[in-house]
Amino acid sequence: MKKTILFLLIILTSGCVGFQQNTLHNPQGVKAYFFSSEKSYSEETPYYDALINLKETYPEPFQSMTVFYDDSNRQEFRSFNISEAPTLLIMKDNAVLLKINGDLEKKTIEKIVKEALEDAI
């Protein structure tokens, strides 16, 4: 299970950049952040599956998605006001466009994110 999650994480985060560089690599100003916890790996699988599908249609926000882990990125969890993982945060021009978290199904995640991205474009 951990190998599958690690593999998906590597695919999703290829080309990750830090928060300070988000608008340089994304001219539309839309950027995705994923907050992860070792305690919630089983709940994260639908997020990874949904993000892989969403990246095909909306490559820009996910091309340089940043992943934060609760054990090594506590400051980022506090800065973004994240209290639980998994959490997917999508921002546009440094404003929160979407924040979803908890145990959700892949289709639900895809639907919510698609609607938010369509509104942002």
C-alpha cells in the first residue's frame, strides 16, 4: 500500500516548486497544494486517483503541485490553517479557491475540483 502511494506521489509531484514560485510557473495564478499525513494514507488514495485524472484536463494547477507532510511541514499546516489531512487546497492569486478534506470518494473530489476550476477560468 505504501509503495502504491509513494509511486502516485512521485508521479503527481514531479516538478514541484515552492509556494513562493507559484505564479512564475502558472500564469493563470491557479496552484494546488496537498496536505498529507501518514495517519491518513488510506483516505488519500481517492485524492491521488482524482488528481491524476484532473491533471489530464487541467494540467496547470497540478503541474507544480506542492505536497506538505504533517510530520515535516507543521509550519505550512499552520500557515494555511489546515487542521486535518488529507486536504486539497487550490488557490488563485493567493486567495483560497477551494479547500476540501476528509474521507471523500474519487468521483466527488473530481466533481468539486472541476466545478471550482471552471469557475476560476
